[in-house]
Amino acid sequence: MYKETRVTLVCTYDSVADAAYLYLDHPLPPGAVQRVVPFDPAEGMFVLDLDAEGHVVGLEVLGASTRLPPALLGAIHDQDR
């Protein structure tokens, strides 16, 4: 059985670098990221940040303006204002 649960997603966006960061654990204490796993499918560059136990704590999306839904980027911009 599928149950939908909604949680608050914390995101940042750097328009100069066109990079977004989606926090899956927030706030991340200093040193929380122990390993980064880049992957580059044909659609773009992504980086998973893992903690010491191997849990994904964040996702960086490069080329975010063409990879993420416009509504998400718009919501991030609205928070920055």
C-alpha cells in the first residue's frame, strides 16, 4: 500500500554556478559529508553526499536551471528575496 507523506525540503540555488543543493538532512553539521558520489548521466551532472553510515544527506544538481522543475527553482528564488 502506498502512503504519501510530505516533508519540507530545504534547497539552495547559486545562479552564477547554476547549481542547486537539496538537503535530505538539515542542518548538516560540519564534517557530516564523508563521501561524495558524482554521477553523470546523459541528462546532466549530479553529486550525492553521503554521511559516515552511507546515508544520502544531500544532492547537488549542476545545470539546475535545465534539470529541475521551474516551480522548484522559483520557490527557491522566492525564499531568497
